[in-house]
Amino acid sequence: MIRQRTATLTELLIDGIQPRHQLRVESVEQLADLLAGVIAGGGAVVPVGGGTALGLGNVPKEVQASVSLTGLDRVLDYEPSDMMLSVEAGMTMTAIQETLGEHGQYLALDVAFPEKATIGGVIATAFAGPRRLTDGTLRDQLVGATFVRSDGAICKAGGKVVKNVSGFDLARALHGSLGTLAIIASVNLKVLPASKEDATLVAHAEDTDQALGLCRQLLLTATRPTALDISITDDGAEVAARFTGGLAGVEHLCDENRAGMEAAGLVGIQTLSGAESAQWWQSALDERAAERPDIVQIHATMRPSAVEGYLARLRPALVELAPNTRLTVSPGVAAVHVAAPMRAGASQFWLASLRQAVAAGAESAVIACAPASVKHDLDVWGEMPPDGLEIMRALKREMDPREVLNTGRYVGFI
């Protein structure tokens, strides 16, 4: 086993609420005992990983105690030849990638603040960075999990090999559940060989239409980028295309696509290579995900064919409602991240109006971060199809019948 160092648990606030008790566990057995004790005492628990996404979710109904999982930070099993990794839920993404990197492998996922973000937290929040264009989400790499129910029962789902599908769906149900069904204790993950080369082309477009036109071309090629984003502000649009793979292949792709950008009229084209490329994406991702009291973040998804029309409707609506808003568009996965400055004296009505504008023409619009003062009584997850909501409620009744895990924070105030 490999033991990682963890920081001392510090004071924390969850949507302005300070837990009465801040606890930390260092084994799955301690976690089970703690939850069994909470049940007996009638309290409510919020599981906490690296604390990088505490603003996600509705304002909690009650926070009796928080339980930090950063003490669960061990590698349980890793055989590089099997390309499978089993780790405890409190291990940070940086520690995981460093462990895999020693054997030329990696977990195909970019996350914000990887030195703090834990694998359990990333799974619970369903965070997926720009690399999801080609590598999908962590749900696709999750093979199995050990979790603890609110009654203290230690359960397992899935296995350590891809062909073992026993309980596979239950393990995947934990992805994006925000810790409302059970607390993840450890996970089994598929890993991949690391790329030999990493390069990014960054260029400026005259306007959003020009940027979208270039992205359409890039996405139609046989060798689409690993990641492709457009950053839109009042000053214009910036396109970033990332390519990974073998050295010769990446160099060829950069030369070919640089020529395509020039032909499309983009200017200020930069080529970033190696660590510089990786750092550019990490910095952009950290800036986008940083939780700030003066910025409201909303994440919208839609049909791929609707992206262009969606942006054409959204941008004029934001001029009066939320000027100086930054939009990050991921055209390949039809997602738009909205970072809107808080208006002076903003109210819940303003936030609801902003979410309504972002939701128009989208399939979903989730308020990823906003001050508790303006999101009280507002379901930040938006509307969910009745059948999906009933499934989640049924799972909640089965796995957390006394409703003590992250109470009220999930869809429908579950």
C-alpha cells in the first residue's frame, strides 16, 4: 500500500452553514461506525473531499456534521499490466496521476485544482473537463466501488476487471449523486497509456460565428482534437484546440490545423507544447471552476445542432441581465459554461431570471455556484424529467431512508 500525506481538516462553510461537528476518518470501518452513530443520534452528514466544489447543490436543510475523507488516501491495488487501479476515495487527482505516471499511464480526466480534488469528490460531483470530448467522463472509467450507506453498512458494486459487470450500474449510479445516496470509500478505475506529446493551438477569432465555423471544421476531421473550447467575452472569441498522441502525429496535426486556422482568418495563433500546453488547460480550468462570491456559474447542455442558435439567443439576453459575462463553449459536447458577475443588490429573482435566460433553448441548465443568499428555495438543478426524478427518489429511499446524507442538496431537494 502507498500512503499519501493529507492536510489537517480546517474550518469550512457549506453555503454559509458551518457544520456543528467536523470529523475526519482514516478507514472505511471508521466511516461505517461514524454513520451508524449519526443515525442513532438523528443527525445529518455532509461528506467532504478536497472542498473544491462545495458550492454545488441546493442550500442544505441541515448540517449536523461534515466528514472529511482525505484520510482515505491509499492505493489499494495497482497492476500496470492490467491497466486497473483501485484507490481510496480521498486520494487526490495529483497523487493518482503521479502514481500512474511512474508506469507511463494516466487517468483520462482533467479536473480543477487536482492537488486538492479527491477522486471520490470528482465522482460524486460528476466533474468532467475539456478532455471529455474524446475520453468521456469518469463514469465511463468507473468499474467498481466500495461505499458506505447511511446505516453504516459497507457495500460493494462492480469489480476490478472490465468484464465483471456484477453491480456495474449501481457503481455508476454514484457518479453525480453528490453523496446523497451513499459515501464512496474506494473505487476501481480503468487507466490508459499516457500520451507521448501534448500540444495546443490558441487563436483569436473576429467573432463567435467565425470561431464556431472553425470548430465545425475541426470536429469533422478524422483526427479530432483531444479538447476544443471557445472562450467568449465582450472583447471577442478565443479558440483553443488540444492535440495529444505520438510526437510525429501531434506535430503534423498542429501544422495542418494551424494552416486551417490561418485560412479561416483567425489571428494571433500560438502553438504551446508539452508542459506549457498542459499548464494552459489547467490554468483555464482552475479559473473557470474557482468558486467566488461575486460570480454566478451556470452550466448548460443542449443538442449539438442547437449550439449556434442557442448562443445567438443567449448573448443579447445577457447584455442587460449580466454584462461582462464570460462564456466557455465546448462545441464538441454541446455544453456552455456561463460565468456571470453578480449584479449589485442581486436578488433571487435576478438569479432565477438569469437561469431562465440560460435555460432557454437548452436541455439542462444547472447553477453550479452562487451565493446562498440568492439561491435559497431555488432548485439549482432546474427541471428534471419526472421518471428520472422518481428513480433518484427511489434510490434515496432504498439507500438513505432516514435522509441524513447531504439532505436537500440534490435534484428536487432530495
